[in-house]
Amino acid sequence: MLMKMLESLAHKLGRLCGSRFFRLYVVLVILSCAGGYFFYGNIQYHASLRCRLSDGIGVEAGREAINLALDEIRRGIRRISGPYEANPAADRLSPVDFERRLTLLAATSVLFERIRWLDEFGRERLQVNFNSGKPHFMPSAESRDQSASHYLMAANKMAPEQLYISPLEFNDPFGDEDSPLQPVLRIAAPVFDGAGARRGVLVCDYAAVELLARFEKAVAGNAGRTLLLSPEGFLLTSALPDKGQGLVFKPTSPNFSAYRPLIWARINQAEAGQFEDTEGLWTFNTVFLDRNDAALTANAWKIVALLPAKKLYGNPELFNTFLSALLVLLVLQAVGCWKLADVCQGRKRIQEQLRDSDEQLQNLIVARTSEWVGDALSREKTARQLKLLDTALKAAAQAIVIVDSQAVIRWANPAFSALTGFALEDVLGKPSKELIRLGAQSETFYLALANSILNQRVWRGEIINKHRDGIFYNESLTISPIRHRESGNTHFIALIENISERKQAEKRLANLNRVYAMTCEIMKLIRHARDSNALCDAACRIAVQEGGFAMAWLGVPDAAGEMLHPAAFAGIDKETLAQFNRLPTSPEQNSHPAHAAYAQMCNVGSNDIESDPRTKDWRHKALALGYRSMLSLPVKTKGKVLGVYSLYAGATEVFTNREIKLLDDLANEIGLALNAIDGGAEQYRAAAEA
């Protein structure tokens, strides 16, 4: 029974291990094959790009080799034809002298097999053969009539310095039908005498074997795949890839244009390029033998290279190497997956053992933990309460500070930092008097405060304190002692609130109430006024007594309307007022405000005389008299200014929009009252001038 159980367990373990191995291995095989496919494709793609570039460079090298050879030919023919053209008496040279000259030139030039001079009628006048470096003069009896030759007709149409290069022709040097034909280029240059008349044509036969050998050497990298084709499509250097060599230079042999007409037609459509078909990659370029030809393609050779498709897109060595590496990788992955599956199964057995041990340990922990649950719950509740208290104190809008019995700050909330400008890390552990006792209160005030809280009394009050930036502000302060049952006072807690805005609002309301009370008093007098002088005096006196202004005066213009004279004033004597108003009259606002208000028929004022740039001309006088803000209001009626009502205050920011509106309405009412009083305007001005 025991053996059967062991065998069953072993079978299940093996099946589980095999299942893990199979799933993991299949995933790795798919990933490896996909990665290998893309990797091999990328390598093959770059290899094909290199093949394309290599074929293009090889064809271009062949074209450059032929062009260099053609340049040497052009220089050689000009070197030969030059001396004759330069001689103004060339038509008087004897045949013997010209024979000697051509013989000498032929001996020094190794490019040409034969040099001939044809006269303007096409008859061979002289002929010199290179004869392997031993020039031989051919008798005139052996000369032939060349008047119908194509090179003679082409050269006779050319201007001086122009050359005619014929298509590649095939010449039999031995006159034997069985001997192979030799490729020849015929170069013709027109000859002129000193008078500019044509004296025939100089014809040089160039053995093109050297030119074709240079071409073969230049395209050696593409050996067996590069063809040089004549304009008619005949092979000049190599046979077709799938044909024998044959007679390369015989025009009767099969040509490329007949064997691949579609490819030939496509090549002739452009000067150079590359394209692909089912056979592979075709690379071609064009060599123009004579750029002076009107039809450039009539005498042009084509260089064609074919890179087979198997070589372009297939690399057996690379494929075999890559396939071997992939197989080795798959084998290693199989071994690794098997080992990993075995390790996973072993880990599972260990986990089961640990699970049993953990269960036993958990039972033991539960027994011990039950003893600590009560204490833990109590501590958790206390911690939650403390956390809630801490969160509430930190979130409080009022600044809260806790100090010990030595007045050292032990705790503060973020609102305290926002109120005073001091960071919390800078205030903890510091004496409170360094941060709180920075205001305008006296030392006696703080001694009374300390005496109150030390006697177990809560202190409440308002003080002026200073922000870290130096700005003074009002604050409401409440200090409560924290008393311990045995040790007495241990700490003090302070609640601080910034009441600067409330104080400012109260101040503005008080100012507005004073101005309103002042306007009400003056309006009462206006209803019963019968004398303009009494009305003006009352308006200035009530402004100082009821409105709380430091000085008020009412000025009227003189008969010329150029100067203002005080008709009534309060809070200042007449001599001081005259000295204060002694400034040039100007409509600009940087002059005296009363004159500016009169000239501009609008309110002119300043809420901060000390810093306002418009007050620079009279600022020193106002500050000396204790004035910090002022407002001048034109007294108008029916569009006419009767005078100016000016008010001065000993504080800044006194005149708000509401107060200005009340005072402006008051000035208009005074103007209506003065205008209504019979003769009031004249009496008003007369009193002022007096």
C-alpha cells in the first residue's frame, strides 16, 4: 500500500513538473523565434543595402576608368594635331617634312596604332603605323580613298579644337578571316592652315584593348556580373551570365538587346540608376564617347551589372550560422526551463511545510495576543484622540501657542507662523518675549499681564504687535494657565487672532460717521442760512470740531479769477494759512491743490502727502503743520466755481470713496446755498478780499 501511494505521488509530481516545463518552454520558443526572425531580417536588409551600394560603386568605377582613358586619348590627339594647326604655312610643307613629323609624333605616342592625314577631298595623303614602337611610313600607292568614311564627314563639320570619336569598330589587323577582330576607336580632328581654311582631317586609330582592360580591372569587384554594351546592345567585355563567352567582339553574336529587350529598353530610358526584377538587382550607367555629338545616346556605351536575387536576399552561410545559434539557444532554454520547473516544484513543497509551521505559530500568537488586545485598544483610542486634538489645533484659524512656566515656547500651530512670519522650527524652544513682545506696549503692561496669569486668572485684551517683516498689526490675545493638581502652573496656552482688518474697518466707519455727522450739521445750517460769511465760517468750524479734521478753509477767487483768497478758515490762524497757500497758481496738480481744484473744476486730494509725488512743491509745509492727507472740493453752482472747500487731516488714508462722495455733495450744497443768498456771491468775495 505504501509503495502504491509513493508511485502515485511521484506520477503526479512528474506530470505537474512536465506541465510547468511545457508552458514556459512554449513561451520562450515563440519569443526566441520571433526575435530571431526580426534580427535575421534586419541583418539581411543591411546586407542587401551594402550590396546595392557596392554594385553602384563598381559601375561608377568602371565609368570613371573609361572616362579617364578617353581623356588621355583626347590629350594625345591634340598633342599630335597641334603642331600642324599652329603652322601658318602648313599648306606649303613638303610630304617628306610632314612624313617626318608624323613619324616623330607617332613614335612618341603609344596610344595610337595608326595616324593618317586625309586631305579635304578624302584622299590619304600620309599614313604612319605605330608598328610596336618602330613607326613605319606607308607609301602613297597603298593609300585609299576615304571620302565616304563617316569620321571624315563628321570631322569636316567641326570647328577647331573639336574632336570626333567614332563608335567602337572592329578591325582585322592581319587580313585573315579566321583571326579575331580587334576593337578600335577612330579619333578625327579637323586641320586648318594659317588662313583658317580647312586642310583635311587627322585620323588616329586607337586600339581599345587597353581601354577595355582598364574597365575590367575597375569592375574586378563585380567580376562576372558587369557588362559593357555598345549603343546597339552588343557585348564588349563579357558574355551574358547564362551564356558562354563566345566571340565577344563580333557584332554577329547574340546581343543583350535581343536577349533581354525589356531590360534594355528600361536601361535606355535613363542615364544611370538601379531597379529590381525577378532576376535580381540591375545597376547601370552611361559612358558618352563624344559629348559634342548632337545625339548624346547615338554614341554611348552602357555599363550594366546584375546582382542575382539569391545573392541580394540570401546568404546561406549567415543563415546556417544563425540557425545553429538559434538551435543551441532553444536547447539551453529547454534545459533551463526543466530545471526551473523542478525548482518551482521544490519551492511549493517547502511552502507547504512552512504553511504548517506558520499555522502552529499563529495559534500560539493568538493565545498570547488575546492578553494584549485590551491594552492595545486603549492605547489606540488614546492615540486617536491625541491625533484628533493635534489635527484640530493645527487646523485652527487662530494662532495657538503653548509655553512652559519659564515662558519658553514648546508648541505652536501653523497659524502662529502665518501671523508672526516666524517659521515653526525657528520659534520652538525660544523665549516668547523675543517673538510676542515686539509691539508698542510698555514694560508695565507686560508685568500686569504676567501677574494676572500667574494668579490663575485668564487674561484677555488687545495689543499691537510687529510682524517679522516689520509691519505692525493689531491682535486679540487670550492667555489661559494650565494648572497641574500637584505641581501648580506648568504651562500657559495663548490664543491669538489678527484683528487689523477689523480695526481698520472700525476706523473707516468712525471716520465716515464723523464726516456724516459733519455734513448733517452743515446741512442744517444751510437750510436756515441768510448770511454767506456766517455759512462759510460755520462750514470750516464744524469740519474741525465735528468732522475731526486738523484744518479747514474756504477760498474764493479774486475779481480777475486768478488767485484764491481765504473767506473762512478753522484750525489755523490767518498768517499761517497765508504762508501755507503762497504758491504759484497753476492748473497742474503738482501745484497747490486748492488752486488746481479751482482751475480744473474737480476734486484734488492726496491720502499720503509724504509719499505722493504730486505734493513735492508744498509737502514740507504740510508736514511741518502735521498734515498727512487733504482734499480740495470745488464749490460749484450752475457750472460755475464759486470757491474751493479744503480739508486737511493728521492721518493718512482718511478720504475714502464714500467720504469723498459725501463731501462732494456737501460742497455742491454750499454752492447752491451761496448762490441762493441774495448778493451772497458778491458779499462772499468782498469779505474774502477784505
